[in-house]
Amino acid sequence: MIVKRKYKISVYDIIAIVSAIGLIGWIITDFYGGMVIWLLSYWLLITPIILLYIFSFFDTFISLARTGKQTSKVKLSAHGIVIFAILAFNLYHSEIFKSATIMSAVLKDDLYHYRLILRENGNVENQANGPFGFSKTYKGKYKIENDLIIFSEKPYENSFIPDTLLIDKQQGALFMEKDAHGDFRTEKEWLNHFEIE
């Protein structure tokens, strides 16, 4: 006769599961404006999840040190999934799987900081960073013709960045604005150009 052991889920297992799911959910918010802005907006919800996760992590670590193999597999799995999610998130944001950068340029205004990254494969990224930890990356496509960057897919949701930029290597700038005749204005003024890095 085979005796099956019933596994009881403890309160500590439930805390590990709930806090791990909550932490992964909070990590995912980085794709929707940034983790900091979500923390500031929903701090009453996110702060307890973070504290529960820290408690659960140390509880699991102490339990592992004391009992070794008898440590709850539920807690180990929950924390392992969070660690895997953090590693995957950092790998996604790293440059490892992206095409080489051929040019990057920056535009800073009072509240926002924009970094335009042109990649070898024709992709462009516009990394917008703003107040309260706001961050968002807009993606598009481009081609370079002579000294013009032409966007076939603009890396922005509105008309802030036009569909064509002028590359001025002597001034180290990408100019955005045109005059009444349709020619690019090449005098550096506030918010009319990106500085090439």
C-alpha cells in the first residue's frame, strides 16, 4: 500500500506566492511609464507587497540555512521566478540582442530628457525620461539620405519629432525645425535640435 503525503500550504507559502506575483507585476509596469511613477501613484498597494517580499525572502533564506532540503519548494519556486524575471528584464533592456548603435543624440528640456538612438539595422529608439521617474521608449524606422535622417515610422506619438532631421556634423547636432521656405534652421536654439553624443 502506497501512502501519499499531503502537502499543506502554509501562510508563509501564500505570502511568498502573493508577494512574488505582486513584485513581478510591479516590474512589468516599467513598460508602462516606469516603476517609480507607479510606486508613487500606488504606494499604498506596492509598498506592502515589497515589504512582504523582503520578509518572505529572508524567511526563505533563514529556512534554507536551517533545514536545507526541507525548505518549502513553493517559497523557493516563488523567489526563483522573481529572480528569473529580474534577470530577463535586465537582459531585455541590455544592448546584447540589439543592433549596433551608429549614432545617438540627446535633447533636454525643463522636464524631459530625450535620447535618440539610431541603430545599424534601420531601427530607431527615442528614450523619453521625465519627472517622477517617468520613462518610455518609442520605436521607429529610419534611413539616412545624404545629410538627412528620414523616419518611415516616427519614434514618437505626436509631431514633436518631425519625419526628417538634418545632420550637422560640424555643430554636432540634429536639427528639427524648418523656416518658411522649407529649409532647416541651423542656428542652435532651445528645443530645436538634438546634441550628437
